[in-house]
Amino acid sequence: MIEEVKIEYEKVVLVGIINQEQDEVKSKEYLDELEFLSYTAGGEVVNRFTQKVNVPNPKTFIGTGKMEEILQYVEENEVGTVVFDDELTPAQQKNIERILKCKILDRTGLILDIFAQRAQTSYARTQVELAQYQYLLPRLTGLWTHLERQRGGIGMRGPGETEIETDRRIVRDRIALLKKKLQIIDKQMATQRGNRGALVRVALVGYTNVGKSTLMNVISKSEVFAENKLFATLDTTVRKVVIGNLPFLLSDTVGFIRKLPTQLVESFKSTLDEVREADMLLHVVDISHPNFEEHIASVNNILSEIKCIDKPTVMVFNKIDQFTHEPLAEDDLVTEKEARHFTLDEWRHTWMSTMNGNALFISAVNKENMDEFRQKVYSAVRDIHITRFPYNNFLYPEIAIDQE
């Protein structure tokens, strides 16, 4: 008889703040996402703490009263990890660890940890390792806990500082080595991209966990890893796809997220090169998520950062099978409908209707509206292809796609 393997999750407490930039509703949304991140990393969130602060405390990020409240909960419930929703300075992280006496992470550290778990290939592992070392370098002093007992004094000033400086030098050398390694891999990947010929390149982009890999599997009839967790895909997968009689290359890229660590944007530059070199983007959106418009804005911000915002783009609103809306009660006195009140048909007639037909509504899991999807992608790819090869125009006429 096979014994069921029981997964043990770490107990995690989340901490967020409410201020002018993020009100109570937005803070809850961020903590919901942070909880999903914690679950993906192997944690079980047992409690959340929020505090209204205009400016975070430079020493401990939150106030002393709230810190004592968290300390009491952590001690009573044997919590091993406390995760802050915003990036902590090295000094703040060190001070909080000293008070709470447990593992302290911020959103950046948590995302880096997930990336480290998910990296499968040597290339992805190198990218993640570089990001981790860049994040770690300014925080090294906090790791030298064996020196804290010595409290400085006569004979203690030199060796401690020397030891830390030695370690910093080792980390800097490692960062330089990893950067060189990535440069070599970048050249190899650029050569690979150059060897793919003149086929039109299409890249799937979008927020994490919107169904890009599932859609990739449906279109290319391949087995790309897909899972209902954040950052299931780190390595770019490229497949040759044929719709009708028209071949093109389709790439599945790493998902984006709000507050994406700058270290990751830098170290994943080569992965994002697939997006840069694409002729066209399929921007996949999880329309069943209540904050999908914010997700679109976050993805567009990163696309702007890597100078890809002006590429031809088709918006693909996925997961229509999971979409629900909140009906307005008859006695509801709201003067204006909020996003949660819109039906799918009403969404189609908002700003989406001004996209010149470049908005699609599908379910990749249930394969709903896939014929319309294929028709739209065929037409868009064909337009790019015949611009590049006008003499091939007769080979790819406008046709109606009817295939499973």
C-alpha cells in the first residue's frame, strides 16, 4: 500500500502597510497576492498584519506597537517566517530579525526564492543566482550573526570588518563571473535566434499564472509544463506552430508581476530578449481575476521598460470559463458601476471595443472560442509575413480557419 506523502508547509505571517499610495482595498489585494506567493514557495499563511503609516519607520518599517503585537503572535504560534509586502532595507531587515528572532523576508526575497525553486535549466539557474547575489550583497552584514556576541571593543574592530569585506569581495567576484557566463550564453542564444530563419516570431506575454503555458500547449500541441502556481514557467520555450498553412514561431516567456524585483529584470534580460525580438505579442490576461486591469498595467510597464510597448499586440482574455460578476442589488445606491459589477458582454463594450478587433475572449482549458483565436492570429501573422515577403502573398490567402 502506497503511503500518502504529507507536505509540511512553513508557518508564515504577512505584514503590509496602508498609506496614500495603497489604500485598505489595494493593501488587501497585495497581501492576497503575497499569500499566493508564499503558498507557491511552500508556506502556509496563518495570519496577516497591516498598519496605517504615511512613511515607513526607517529602523523597523512598522511602528513599535505593531511590532510587539507581531512578536507576541510569532512566539505564541511558533511562526518561522514573517514576510513583508514591500522591499526592506538591509538595516530594517537586520533590526526586525533581532526583534522577532525568526526568518524575515520581503516580497523581493520571496520571489527570488520561488525563482530559485523553479529554475530547471543551467541558464535559468545562472540568471537566478546572479539576481540572488545582487540582492544579497548589501545585506551581508546581517548574516554575520556570530560577530554580534562580540559587540566590538578592543581587538574586535579589525577582524570582524575584514571578514565581512572578504566575503563581500567573494560575492562581487561571483557576480562578475556570473555576468561573464550570462554574456557567453546570451551570444549563443542570439546565434540560435538568428538561425531560426525568417519565420515570423510571436511571443506570449502576461502576468504570472494567466494561462500562457496552457495556451501554448493548446496551440502547439506540445507538453509545456503548466501549473496553477505563480512562475510555473521560467525558461523560455519556443515551438514552431502552423495555423492553416502558415508557419511561425511561438515563444512562452516568464510571467510578470507587480513590484517585480529590478535584479530579476536585469538578470532575465536574455529571456526578455525573446520578447524584444518578437514581431508580434499575444498579451494573455486572466479576465476572471478581479484586478485584471491592474495586471495589464503592470505588464505594460515592464514592456515599456524593455521598449516593446509599441509592438503589434493582440489582447487575449483567457479563463472566461471562470469569469463571474457581482450583480447590482435593486436597492443598491451606487452612482456608478464598479469593475466587479460588469458582465463579460459589458466588458466587451468598454475600452476593449476600441482595440480594432484585437481583443479575444477564450478559455484555453476548455478550448472555447479557439477557432476565432486561430483566425485572428493567422491574419495578424499573415500581415507581418506578406510585408516581409510580398512575393509570397499568393501562398497565404485570407482563409477561414476551422480546425481543432
